[in-house]
Amino acid sequence: MQTLLGAGGAVGIPLAKELKQFTDKIRLVSRNPVRVNEDDELFAANLTDKAAVQRAVAGSEVVYLIAGLEYSRKVWRRDWPVIMANVIEACLAANSKLVFFDNVYMYARTEIPHMRETASIGPSSEKGKVRAGLVAQLFDAVHNRGLKALVARSADFYGPGVKNSPLQISVADKFKQGKKAFWMADAGKIHSFTYIPDAAKATALLGNTPDAYGEVWHLPTSAERLTGAQYIAMTAAAMGVKPRYYILSEFMLGLLGLFVPMVGELKEMVYQYNRDYFFDSSKFEQRFLLEPTAYETGIKAVVAAYR
């Protein structure tokens, strides 16, 4: 049995499909789980409920924590540490291996222009501090309690049918609506994006590779160094529209954040857009010989999904 906790998120559907290569027993856990494969087992649970997580994990060989919470500092501080503690306890009790699907928020600002697995931890955002705490919880259990776990880390992601991709929200969605795209801070800076189908394939592979545990792995991400303006132009060409866009400055984010809480949550992340943001996945690629999808190919797939 391999179990997905938070199966309703962006990576849940493609990961459930990829896992069929490794197991015929897949359990999907979320508040309202929906089958991806015909024979998936569904288990409804709130991951902040310790007893429910224990039941959800029971009998699992590998557990994938892929949950996505509301994009709120308050919610993250309140719920994430509880969820991680619940999942660690459940995995230890069931003798399950744990794969944690993570992001780059815990890295120090100075690491953003070229992020590797060895990058220093030094979060400058409140959400980044929460993520750093989660990884500390996990590796404390690895080093001191015998937990077998790994971290599968993704850059900002995009892909067909993904609803919460920053690239799609700010560009493709806007073009589809006949509006201008927008970019945060500086469209002249490099920004990496991980293609979700690649991330799912790699996460399934990591979870089923015994010697991958105990480490952090950057999921395969194109090494092309494209800027925001280039993504906008590429998406516009694929959609047959003009590459019109505006810049959402830090000042504007602060002003709009007074009235729109979601925009206010973005302000602390501007440092990932006002400098180059390059995500290096060469460790994974060299180990598993999996070549990431090129951006032009990925963006065309995103646009095709809109149609």
C-alpha cells in the first residue's frame, strides 16, 4: 500500500497515476477524496486529526505528504506543525517510509539565484520559517527516532490543469480572460518553474528507491534560464495573443494587500521575484537520468489543456 496524504492537491492526480508502475494498492487521503485510478482506496480525513492520520497511514509501505494548505501565514503556523507531527507519529507507528513534497521557501535570500540541495537555510518570510520548521521536524525524527524519510523539493510549479500555479494565474489565466498578464517585481529576472508531470514522475521514483531516503532531492526542472518577460512572450505565442503585461510592484502589493488578503500574503515573497531564481536539479538528473520537460513544450501542454 502506498498512501497519498493531501491527495486533492496539484500533484495528487499525476502522482497517483505514476504510482501504478510500482504498486496496485493506492490509498488517497483528503477531506473529500476522489478516485484517480479505478481501484484507488479512498479515505476521508482531516490531517490535523491525529487519530484520523493514524488510521489513514496504517498498513502503508510508503506515505507521500503532498498536502497544500490555504495560502495564509496564520493557517500555516497553526496547522502545518500539527500535520507534520501527526504524520511522523503515524509513519513511525506503521513502520512506513515518508516522502515530503516541499518547496524552496526555507532557503536564504542569497541562495535564490542558484538553489541546490546544499543551500543554506535562512528563511526571510513567515511562511518560509514554517517550512524550515517542518523540515527540521522531519529530519529530527530521521536522526533520532528511526524514521525513514526524504524531501522531494519543487520550485514554483506549473502544468496542465493546475489551478494554483503562479505562472498560470499571472499569465495564461489572464490571457484567456482577454486581459493583460502581470508579473511580480521584475520581469527581467530569471525564474525557474517545475513541470508538475515531471515532479510527479520523479516523486514516485524517489519513493520507490530505497537508497534515496535520508536526503533532500530537487525535482527535475528545466535548466533553461528564462525571464518573466520570456515566459509571457512564449505563453502569448502559444495562445495566439499579444504579450501585453504590467508589473505588480512591491508598493502595489502592499497597497492592494490592505484590501485583498491574498495579495497581502504575496508581499513577503517578492524577494523571489526581484532577483534571479534558478532551481538546480542536476543531482536528481544525474542519479536517475530523467530529463526535465522544456518550457516551450510544457507551456504548449498548459495551453492545450485550456482548450
